[in-house]
Amino acid sequence: MPYVNIKITREGATPEQKAALIKGVTELLHTVLNKDPATTFVVIDEVALEDWGVGGLPVDAYRRKVGEKS
């Protein structure tokens, strides 16, 4: 039984967007692993930006840095 855990930031993902993520992952598991959709578990965890980082920087600092280059 496949179990997928998706982490997204708390930036206002709508219930519809979360449903689309679940549907997409379930379809992917069905297509790639040939798993029955009824046996797949998809969990979406919302995390605060200060809990993770990219390129050695907290996400908010990374986004400011990237935004300055634009």
C-alpha cells in the first residue's frame, strides 16, 4: 500500500488545490506502480516557512535574494 507525504508551505493552498494534488499523486501511483487507487494514501502537511530552507537559506530569505536578482 503506497503512502505519499506531500509538504507544502502555509501560503493559502485552497481545498481545491489540495484535492488536485491528491488526485495527481493517486493517478501517478496508479500509472507508474500499477497500484489500485483505493489502496493509496496521500497526506498533505502544511509547514511554516521558517521550518525549512533552500540553498542554505531559510525560504523567506532565499525568496528575497532571488527576488532581488529579478
